Amino acid sequence: MSTLDTRFHQLHQQGLLILTNVADATGARLVEQLGGQAVATSSAAVAWAHGYPDGNTLPLERLVSTVESIARVISVPLTVDVEAGYSDDLGRVAEVLEAVIAAGAVGINIEDGSNAPELLARKIEVARQIADKRSVKLFINARTDVYLKSLVPAEDRVAETLRRAALYQAAGADGLFAAGVTSAYEIEAICKGTTLPVNVLGFACLPSPEELQALGVRRLSAGSGIAEFLYGAMGGLVKSFLASGKLDTHDLKAFTYGEVNGLLK
């Protein structure tokens, strides 16, 4: 564990760490086999795989069993998306984080959502205390939803993201996940405005990986995008098979996040 946690921190210090988000152990093993330097879970993909919608609804035992199964089959660092800690009660958040770290995670994503950023800061402090108690150098990636949820007017998003970055860094965060930012100008401004390694989400309209690295980005995540495509492909295959008894792979396309999440509500 100590080697993996140190290695994961080192992966953020230079170049661009590309993280492929998975739902299960087989996907994680495939990512490692194909050259992934680390493996990340997608909270949405894990929830969907267990029959729950994304949004802090996944039972802890399902999350822990997923983390344990992934950690068992890979030899690279594992970072786990714990959404908002699955609770706003700090005692419950501590239980979640303790279990996830014990199961094999050396990194977490934890998000603010629409809540006050001060609440996430307290959750980050809890995460650091739990990790220190277990002697794990946990990489805490603080996700802010300023862009994804349009929490402030567009002209204020860079400043608000950086304000939250400072708050989260003071609480013990190791990285900033500015999920939803796509403009090169804004990405560069965020990277220059914080000393935290900046993570962006892999939308199709993003600059190229080479340009992202030049702008200062240190981490690029797929998020739920791969799972969305897989469910879309499954839908196409099922529709074809039910209609003709044949597997037609020529017209595969992704579902949207909303389409997949809506199946489980």
C-alpha cells in the first residue's frame, strides 16, 4: 500500500496522467493490461453496475466489495470516486472513507456538488485524518461542480473555482478536479491560479492531451463516458438480437449520462 500511494502522488508531478474510469475488476484489469499507470472508478458506472442511479445512493457494502475486487486483480494505484462521501454527516463520511481505504484505495475523488464548499472542506479534513491514522498517503482529489452545475455566472467560474481550490487545499486536498471546464483560456487560468495538480473531465470538446499538458493540466479523466458508450452499445446489440436473432455491431453509439441514470430511477 505505501508503495502504491507514493507512486500515485508521483504520477501527478509531471506530464499528464490519463485515468480510465471503470466499474468493476475486469475493466480495471484490462486498463492495467493496456498500459494504464493507475486505475480510477467512476461512481456512476459502479452505481449503474449494481442497479442504482448515480447520486450518493450506492450502499457502502457494494462500493467496498467493488474496491476490494479491483484491488485484488491490479498492481497499479487505485483511486475511488466516493461522490460526496455518501452523506453530509461527518461521522458517516468517516466510516465510508475508512472502509474504502481499508479495501485498497490510495486515492479518492470527493465532490462539493451544490452544497456549501465549507462542507467539502470538512469532509477533506476527515479524509486526511482517517488516512493518517491508517498511515496511507491518500491522494485527495477535490472535485468542484462550479462548471458542471453552473453554480455561479459564467464570468465568475474561474474565480469561484480558484476560491474553492484554496479552501480545499487548506483542508488537506492534494488535487483539484475542475469538472466541466473545457475552454483552453479558463483551463490555463485555473492551472496558473493554484499549486494543486488540476484534473479535467474528458469531454469531446476539450483541447488535445498535448495542449492540456501545455496549459498545465496534470490529470485527465474519462468519467462515466466509457460506461455510457458500453450501455449504448449493449442497447444496440440487444435491439438487433431481439429483432433478428443476429448481433449487428455496425450502428453502435453511446447513451447519454441522463439516459443511463434514468433507467434506474
